[in-house]
Amino acid sequence: MKLSDFDFDLPEDLIATRPARPRSASKMLVATADQITDAHAYDLVDFLQPGDRLVLNDTRVIPARLSGRRWRGQGGEQTSAAIGVTLLEPAPGGLWRALIKPLKKIREGEKVVFSDALHATLEGKDDGIGLLRFNVGGDAFDQALQSTGAMPLPPYIAAKRASDSQDFVDYQTVWARHSGAVAAPTASLHFDDELLEKLRAKGVGFSHVTLHVGAGTFLPVKVDDISKHKMHAEWGHVGAQAADQINQARAQGGRIIPVGTTALRLIETATGEDGTVQPWQGSTDIFISPGYEFRVTDALITNFHLPKSTLMMLVSALMGVGRIRDIYSHAITHKYRFFSYGDASLLLPLAKRDQ
């Protein structure tokens, strides 16, 4: 298929820059193969059944965006330049891979000062990515990052406003556990404790998995023939308990519903051809596009995605290209809010696995 098959016109005013409050007050479009219902996230309990199992990504977003200065020279001859850094992922040898802007203004061996407690030395450049060594590690690094860094808002929000203290709350799920993501699993942002309690009371189960979402999730697709696209890799983990819970729920007739495309990609990676989920850990670069045969996923809770993105391709694989066009047309007409802080959708391609 061609990249243009996943394009659509989105009014600028539908790009959300702040989330709904409370979280579960966001709108939620519920789509089956032949019906669309307008609802809210707090209505989710009405659309799920006892025995259904939600798969939750429990990654925790780190304040990965740093602003500092590079100093060069000695004494009265010193010059400086502002340097912006977005951490991407740890690298071997205690280094961090990072986007550095402007990368050309810093040389290998030079130091960037972010605060009294945090600075880093550039140890290399690799295809537009900087390799940084920080002055502290472990808990000291986490503490310095928490006090110095900002939440790494997606480009389409950052272009409209700067990150602020409210994003430390808004851009984090209520079940975040394991630090390492530089982007939030945003479908999860619609859940609050009250909604979770109602779902538990309904008999819906929860399984936690971890996929550290990388900045590559925002990279554009640059090939017209999407079969030639190379997906970025992200580290994930499916524990034995989560695998057992999912397998048992399926055996008992429950639906497996990932909350977000990150959780979906991870459990599809961990599932064999027979539909059995195995404990799994590693980097996944699974690319799901139309024609993909889903092994374990029955439905999906997700936000509304960027035109021409791999996420549009994923939801098109689940619902069908034509059906997703209809769903997105409805969302635009009915003023649903798009992208990371936007509204939700519950996509139900089939009522039961055997249909």
C-alpha cells in the first residue's frame, strides 16, 4: 500500500494541547464493524464484559528534555551556546543516546551544563545522534533529572506551548511504574482511579506489561511504499504473570484489549503463531500494517493518530482501511480532539474471536 492511503486533512484546532479533566471525562468514540457510538471514557464500563482483560503499559516517562549551555574557551575568552537535549535511550558503557540541537555547535569532549547537579560530556556522534556521559548515575541521576528536566511533549504540542509543571502529572499514567519512556502511552491517560475501580467491579481484569516508548514513535514514514518502512525498536517486557493471565482469559472466552498501540505491539511480539503469549523481554520493531494477522488482540483502546503515521497503519490493519477512514471522518465532523492529549477510541473489529 502507499503512504497516501493513510493521509487525511485535520483541522488545526482539533490538536489537543491539554487533556480533559478529569481524565475519564474525555470523549470516546466506540466503533464496531458497522456502528459508531459517541461516548466518554467513563462509559467504558458499559462496553466491556466480565472476563475481558485490559493490557496496560506501565512504563514511566522520564523528564527527558533538558536545556543547557555549552562553554568553550578559557578565562575572559569563553563563549557559550544554548544546547537543547532530548534523551532517547541508554547506550552501552553508561552513555545516553540523545537528540542535541544544534548538534553542530558542540564538539566531542565538550561539556554541557544543565544545572549545578547535572552536566554531561559529548563522547561521540552517530548519524545525527549524540552520545552523552553524565556526571552522575543511578538514583543521583534520577533525582537530578527530576529537578532539572522537562516532560518531553510531542512535537505537535511543543510547537504550540512549552512544557510546564502540570505536564509532570498530565503526561504520566496513574499506574506508571518502570522509568524509561520518553513518550507517554497516551491511550492510558484517559484512566483514573475511579474508572479503574468501576472496571474491576464489572469483572474486567488487568495485566501489566512494559514497553519503553521511544522518540522514534514520532518519526515520519519517509517511503511511499509502506512495505519498505523500517520501524524503530523499543525495549519491552512481558512477565510470566501477565502472559499467564492473558492466556487464561482467552481460554475462558474473555477479550484481550490492549490499552494503546504500545501494549498491542508488545503482546503481539510475545505471542506465538498458536495464539499463546510467552514471557518475553527484548527490543521489538514489529510493524503492523494492513494484511497483518492479529494473534492475540481482540480490540484496542487508542487515541486518534497522525496522518501518514505507522499508528494509522496499525489501526487500519485492525479495522480495515475503509472503515478507519469512516471512523476518522466521523471524529473530525464531531470535533473529537486528536493526538497525545486528545480523545479516545474503542475499536471493536469483531464481537467474538470466532466470528
